[in-house]
Amino acid sequence: MCVCPGPRRIGIPVRSSSLPLFSDAMPAPTQLFFPLIRNCELSRIYGTACYCHHRHLCCSSPYLAQSRLRCTPPPAYATFCRPKEGWWQHTQGRRYASTPQKFYLTPPQVNSILKANEYSFKVPEFDGKNVSSVLGFDSNQLPANAPIEDRRSAATCLQTRGMLLGVFDGHAGCACSQAVSERLFYYIAVSLLPHETLLEIENAVESGRALLPILQWHKHPNDYFSKEASKLYFNSLRTYWQELIDLNTGESTDIDVKEALINAFKRLDSDISLEAQVGDPNSFLNYLVLRVAFSGATACVAHVDGVDLHVANTGDSRAMLGVQEEDGSWSAVTLSNDHNAQNERELERLKLEHPKNEAKSVVKQDRLLGLLMPFRAFGDVKFKWSIDLQKRVIESGPDQLNDNEYTKFIPPNYYTPPYLTAEPEVTYHRLRPQDKFLVLATDGLWETMHRQDVVRIVGEYLTGMHHQQPIAVGGYKVTLGQMHGLLTERRAKMSSVFEDQNAATHLIRHAVGNNEFGTVDHERLSKMLSLPEELARMYRDDITIIVVQFNSHVVGAYQNQD
Amino acid sequence: MHVPEDAVVSSADVALALASAASQNGVQIYDRTSVLHVMVKKGQVSGVETDKGQIECQYFVNCAGQWAYELGLSNEEPVSIPLHACEHFYLLTRPLETPLQSNTPTIVDADGRIYIRNWQGGLLSGGFEKNPKPIFTEGKNQLEIQNLQEDWDHFEPLLSSLLRRMPDLETLEILKLVNCPETFTPDMRCIMGESPSVRGYFVLAGMNSAGLSFGGGAGRYLAEWMVHGYPSENIWELDLKRFGALQSSRTFLRHRVMEVMPLLYDLKVPRWDFQTGRQLRTSPLYDRLDAQGARWMEKHGFERPKYFVPPDKDLLALEQSKTFYKPDWFEIVESEVKCCKEAVCVIDMSSFTKFEITSTGDQALEVLQYLFSNDLDVPVGHIVHTGMLNQGGGYENDCSVARLSKRSFFMISPTDQQVHCWAWLKKHMPEDSNLLLEDVTWKYTALNLIGPRAVDVLSELSYAPMTPDHFPSLFCKEMSVGYANGIRVMSMTHTGEPGFMLYIPIEYALHVYNEVMSVGQKYGIRNAGYYALRSLRIEKFFAFWGQDLNTLTTPLECGRESRVKLEKGMDFIGRDALLQQKQNGVYKRLTMFILDDHDTDLDLWPWWGEPIYRNGQYAGKTTSSAYSYTLERHVCLGFVHNFSEDTGEEQVVTADFINRGEYEIDIAGHRFQAKAKLYPVTSLFTHKRRKEDVELSDLHGK
């Protein structure tokens, strides 16, 4: 049997700062269940639980296979699984004793769950004009893990032009995705800075003057930054820019965005690795850097500057461009490649990077070393460090780390590390007026929805109002009945669109609630959202979505200039 | 409701017919000529400036429909005509297989918000939707007029209700959807009458989509108005002067008409307050009162408390509170009334219109003696209740006037008199630089301290003796209340209950209120609202201008002979008419009715406008009504006429005629027996509680 390793499995206590996130992210199920229990309406809960149970039995394999990381269960897992099994039997036993009743969330309850993490940013206008090629973005997250392991970031570069947006999908806990979401954009921004600006910032630090701000963050209140590690992170970043300053030969060269992105990704991953090896005298920080290094995260980051769009991807999150054809229809252009077993080039790369005799073991059952689904990721030092190094760090590390079966466990067939890299694949795209939006999302979305549907739903949402042409009768033979039918249809379409004020929320509603006909089914949506947190992960993954909307007028104007 | 003699006319045809009839009588019509502005000399219309030259005239009628607002503003001294247009859609279809006959009745489905009528054998169907689209907020815009679009998506709810009502129409073919903006006013009543600022400038506009049905009558009244100076009916509710410049904000109008237009097909319940365009004028105590549970009504833009919801009480949601029966505030107002009767209540009455008239010599007294029917040559400090009458002896206004000094007077009149009263005074006052009229409404916050303990509260706050010996009824004194000096205290309450009105310069309002409330605590003070006031004044037979009194009712018709001093030595306006009436007798008489067999909990309530039957014969209508918590009965006020049984002609009404009748009030088809009274119930004026009736709960704080 295979189980997804949640943070509690690894034995890491939930950090205090992430507690509010958790309680904010999943308010409804807890709030709904406890009063019910108080009211002794247990049968209702069992009704729901049984529903899940059936689903679990008949469709468990495709869902459980999604689990990003799996381990051969060491003996310790048996104890973990036992209470679970007991729970199942318990509910099943009770099921026959009480008639299952249907329990649904009301539409407002569904909305409050869906909207708990939604965030929108509109690029401010100057003199009534928005000169940026980005109009703004909508983002949202729906947790399946508790706490959620996905992260998202968005920021405007203040010392260079451009905007950064990224989604991060963590595994084996949220420590790594959290660290990457806080740090990566600084590494990218620093990589993009001209030599003079770097010097100015360094001098300011040195002489204690006020620093130039580098990033303007656009954060949801739930998107937190770790206060404790802030100093440590700053020191690593500073070392990075000092090296950049030293490397510069003085001749000012144009900074290549692609190179900057690759350097930033690799540098951050190496800093994560180094910080874990060096450790920290502060025991809390020491434990934190180890957790960051031993957990993992994929990253999909977009950098938009005028018409230049770069997407840097590490792992299996995806960037999808929504293109509106001349006839008004929508098509999807993929701007990233998934780094997993479905990608031939990645399989090829892995085989080439390791001796021939490992060709069979390096990817097994579509997983890296038979364990990890993404083939590129931040952190995950278990797939990067030598066995010696891993053992040494774990032994000298805090007890919590030592007691953890997962961290102690060495992947099988581990001969020629590193097996994993954080190096991104960078795609460049020059924006055209027909490129209306970009969807960045973690695999939680892509495994439930086809990219074409994603683009169509967002496209219709964003243009819903403007593109429903007003109807005019003008000379045609139309009866009242025909007109009525047409209008009713248009209204139904409109009302589903306007339930949400956020494109990402709208997409999540579809991803979770779509029935076989491709329309949102409230009953299904309600069932999916009322799953207890222990079960949610069996039916879906964390979903994180950022929808960036482009300003066609500005993009068109750029095009005309050239 | 089927009206057999109902007819359908085309507005264009009616207009053409009127135009050709007028031309035949020598009227000149200038086509394709636009009015630039109206020329005014010395406050009187002198001509019209058009794009083709000037036309001299004595009268000008602004009938410019949705452009009336802008035309009014084009004057050097603008004329405020508050109205705003909304898009209005109606559908035209091709003829039915069997074309509709011209006598097909017009159908209105108010629940479906639509009307349906014959149009050239097909249908014309439109409606008044819940979500109107206001238009032309920025003013006349040629571009927009030409581009008025059919908006099918907007019409969808109306089309749905048409097909729900008449499903067989599905196969009918559409001709077109017409977008034809209609004009609406802030209170859903049309606007007519003379401008308060320019003589000879008349207005007839804002027909709220009923121009064709009301046009004939409205035209007649306006013609009478221009020829005689007043129309033959009381049309105060349509008078332009019920509005002022304060209702002329475009934003206000835009928001308000969005609420007004759907009302056309909504059930209109009594005591309904508009929800849009609120909180425009407020007293400085607004926030304090609001925090204590005040629910508000609006009059002339001013927020007034209706009643105060206690913290432990929940009222119905707005939509559910709509009723013709016993309303949900019944018990709340009951406890406020009880407190007014037994302890003391404070009501914020700042909205009342307040004028000051001062002069260097005797001019102020002279002009007031000419304008008012009562004798104002009273000692300084006295308050006089008096009517401001027109030539026919009817009430133009009903005020209380306090003589502040030999040469200055303070005049209090109803809230919505602000524009009308000002215009009336200006019209009749001589041009005299030594005579000063000032609107001081905004300068004072008015608190009404009602109840037997008001005197205790006030004497404690002022260290002045307030007993009737020192401060008799209908007196006005400037004194200190708390730290604030110069508070105008008047021994009257507009209800007949004991107590005081405090006119407080606004900067002291909060201080005085706080002091009154904190000192009043031990006397059981609480806030009260206008509904309590209304119940108190109606049970005491206090008539109010605008509700019971109007320009066609005289003091003699409502038992106020004592407020008319025919022999005061001044030929005041309306004196002749009153003299004649005194000689000939009156043709209607304001009477108080106490409903006998009316069940407050189960029966429909009287509100106003209920028919009065005397000995089974129709005798008039009620003008206002309220539940009297003291009498535990409903009390209605209304005019009783004496219609001749044979000819229907009006005959003289005597006290004997009133007293000898058996009366019934008809509420929605059900007649209730009523006792008629020409004078208030005396027992209401004795406040002594019998010793044996005192109980422990009387010791509880209110």
C-alpha cells in the first residue's frame, strides 16, 4: 500500500505561523462538522463518510497514484495505518446501523470556502492610463493537504521593469515551497539588476543607509513570510549579489533574462542545500533549514516585461497562454514542459546523466528512483546529496529529524547522486495582441482539467460581458419564443460567470465541481468541499492558480512601434 | 380590473390634435426652434430667448419633459425641477393571425411588471423593471439619443413574464424593441406649478410615464393656476415647491429614480420610506440616535427618527415589514407613548422649517399681522399658533410664531414648507431693506421634551423655576441648559402634552442632548420618534398642515375660530373670505372619529383616505389616522361634508349636523362604527394617576 507522506507523518510539528493559514484555508469543514457532532447528528457525517468510502474503494488507484512521493513502507508505517483502518471499519460498521442522510453545503458556504484565499491585483493606472502590458492578476488556492503545501507569489520588480508571478507545489511538507515562495523572486530580481544598482545596494548595506526596495509584493493576507529566517535568508542573498558584483568585469552587458532566471533558481537551491549543511546555532532555525532542505518544491515562474514573457519551470506545474483566435474562439499554448515521466526528453536526460546500468532503476513506475513524481525540484536533498552527507547531517541534526523515518530513509538504487536538479527550463514568448492571459497552476488543476478547457473557461469568464454581443432583431424573422429561449440561455451563462469576481476562483469551481457534461454541479462541488481533511487529499491535490491578464492595447502598441 | 370605457390613444395623435385646435384659435407654433433661456426682469418672466430670436411673454411654461431639468438650470436664476430619465423599453410585434381589435382592453400585470395592449393588430408590451437604467445623467447628449439601443438582455425578465402570462404568444413575430426614455421624479408624483423664484415661470413635467393619462387633468389645473393664481383643487402633492434645490443633485436623482421606477408596479404600502438618496440632511445628533437604535424616515431630505428599536428587540426585514395591518413597530411606539405620558421623552425635531423676521421698526409686526390670521401683537415671549392664509381663507401654512423681541419674530412651520413658505413670504412682503427675513432652519437643533417630568429635567439643568407660574404654556424664553447658554426654550410640544421645545444652536446640540439624557435618567427619560408624536397629536385632535390642512381648508372648517382674530385691526389676507364663511357657515368640518368595533390585531388598519359614511351616506374622507394608546382605539381625522341627497350639492355643515349622525369608516370594504367628535377627549388632558393604580413596575426605569 502506498501513502502520501504528509508533514505529520514525518513528525514535524506544525509551525505556529502556519496555523492561522491552515485554519483560514479550511474553515468550512471544521465549522460545519463540529456543530453537527454537538447536535448528535452523527448519522449525517457517516453519510458523507460513506460516500467517500465508496469512492475510495472504487476509484482509489488513480487518485492515490497522484501522490507525489512514495516510500516503501518501513515497519513504522504499520502503526500509522492501523488507526486509520480502524476508523474505516468503524464508519462502515455504523453505516448499516443508521440510514445515510445527504448532507450538502449551501451555495454561500461553498462560496466562502472557494473565496477564502482569493486575491486580485489590478495594475494601478497613471493619468487614467495603464502603460503596463499586464492589466492585473487573479489568484486563488484550494487546499487538499492540511496544511496546504502549495504556495504562490507575485511581485513587481522595482529596480527593473517587469512583474514576477509564480506557483510552487511542495511535497513532504510545505517548508520548502514556503521558503522558495519567499526567496526565489529576490534571487531573480537580484540576477536582473544592473551592476551599478547592485553596487548601490551593497554600499547602502555596508554604510547602514536606507536600502533601495527591490520587490513590491502582492500578497493575500494568508501568504505569510517567515520572520525568524529573514536575517538568514538576507545574508545568503547578500552573498549572492556580492559574488555577482565580483564576477562583473566592469563592462556593462545587457542582462539576459533567461540566464538570470536559470542562475537564480540554481543559486537558491544551492543556498538551501548549503544552509542545511552548515546549520544554524539557533535550534529553531537549524531545524527549519533542515526541513526546507529535506522537503521539496516545484516552481513555475513567469516574468513579464512589456511584450517579453519568460516562463521558468522546474517540475510539473504548468504555464498556459490563453490565445483568442480571430473568430473569438480560445486556444491554449503551453509555455512550459512538465518535468516528469510523461516527458520523453526528461527521461532521456536522466538516462544520460547517469551510468547505463542505472537506466532501469533511475525511473521506475514513472517515478524518479521509483519514488518522486517530478523530475526537477527545489530541496529534496535526499535525491541530491551523497549518502554520506545525508547520514552525517541527519545524525548531527536535531532529534526530531533523527526520529523521522522518512528523512532517515535512503532511496533505493542510490548510486550516482545528484538525481535531481532545480535548474529550470526557460521558455520565451513574445506577446501578441491575441494573447489575452496566462494561467500558472500547480498540477492539482492540470490533472483534473484539460488545458483546452482551462483556457476556454477563463477566456469566456474574462470576456464574458464584453463579448456577449448585444442582440438586435434588425430585419430577421424572430418569434417571441425564440427570442425568449436565446435570452434565457444568455442569462444562464452570465450568471454562472458572475458568481465569481475572480478568474482563479471560477476555474477552481469548475475544476472541483465539473460533472461529466463540463458544467458546474453544485451537489458535486458541495461533496468535494465537505470532505474531511483526512480524506480530501485522496480525491484531489492542492490547487493553486494565478491568472494574469494582458493589456492588448499596450501589447498592440509595442508591436506597432517595431 | 376591467374598465369598459377604457380607451387607448396615441400620444402623437393627441398632441397633433391639440396643436391644430390651438392653431385654429390663433396660437402660433414655432417648429424646430429651441429655447436658449427664459428672460427675467425683476423676478418676473419677460420673454424667451430662442435660437431664432426673442419672444416677449408674461408667462412661460416649462413642459420640456426629460429636458425640463436642464432648461430650468439655463436661467440666470436657476429653477430647480428635480427629475431624471430612465430608459424604457416596449416591444412591438407583427399582427396576430386574427389581428387584435381596437377595443381590446389594455392589460396590466403588476406582478409581472408588464402592460400589454393592442398595436395595429399586434401587441405593444412594455414594463417597469426592477433594475432600471437611468440615462442622460450628464445632460442632453445628442449622440446618446441617436444611439438608444434595443437591449434584449435587459428586456428578458419582462419578456419572460409576458410569455408566462400568455404562453401562446410564443409564435408571434417580433417587429422591434423600442427604447423610449421616460422621466421620473423623486417621489413618483408629477411636478407642476409656479417657480418659487420667478413669477410667471410655470412647470409641468416629470409625469412618471403617465403623461398621456394625466395630461388632460394636469393641463386644466395648470391653466387655472395661471389664470386665477391657484388651481381649483388642492394639489400640494404635485406642487413644484414641495422640492427645493436640495433635491436637484444629479447623483441623488439618478439613484432615487432607480428606486422610483420599479415602484410603479409595486404594491405601495403605508409609511413606506425611500431607501435611496438618504442621509442628506441630518441633525448633529444623528449618529448618537442611530447608535441607540433609531429607525429613520425622510422628509424634505431630512432624516427624522420614527422610533427607537430597543437592543433586545428585532424588527422584520424591510420586505417583510410591508403591511396594511398592525405593523411590527406597534409595541415599540406604545412604550414610547407611555413614556411620554408618564415620564419624559426626547424627540429630535430639527427638521422643522425655522424663519426669523426682524426689522428696524414696526415693519416686521406689520407684515406678519397682514400675513397671519391670529393677532401677533402680543407681549414679548409669547407664542402664537396661527395660520398663514390665502385669499380664500385656506391654509397656505400653519405655524407657531414666537415674539422674540418687539421687532423680531421666530416662525416654526412644517419641514416641507421650507420652499413654499419662503416663496409666499417673499411674494407678499414689501421690498424694504429694513425688513429682514432669514431661513435659520440649519442653525438650530430642536429637541422636544415631552412628558410630565420634562419640567423636572429642565429645571435641574437650568436652575430656573419652570413651574406653570413662572413658565406658562406657550411661552418662549432664552435660558441656559447645562453649560450652554442662549437656548430658546418654548413651552409647547406640538402634541398637547406638557413639555418643552428646545431650540439649540447646533454647536451646543450634543452637549445639551447629553445633559438632558444624563439628568433625565432618574426621571425615566428615553428617546422617542415621530410615530409616537403622531399618535399623541392625533388622539388630541391636532391637525397638521400637509396632512389634514391644505390651501382649501379654512380655520373655521377645523374648529380654530379662536386662532383667528378678525377684529385685530388689520385686513389680513383671507379675512374677507373668513368673514363671509362666518356668516354663511362652513361646507365641511374636520371631525375626529374614534373607531368602535375595530380589532387592532386582526383588522386592516386605517391609514388615510378611507371613506366616511354618515347615516349610511358618503360624507367625506379621512385625512390622517393613528392608534391612540391611551384610548386603546384607532383615531381618524377627516372632513365631513353635507351632500344633498337629491342633487349631491354641498350644503352647510353645522355642529348639530355632525353630532346627530351615525358614522362608519370604510376600511378596504369593511365598515367600522365610529364616534364623531368635534373637540378632543377631555380625559386625555388629566394626567393624575390614581393612588391605587400605582404598581411596583412604575418604579422601574424606562
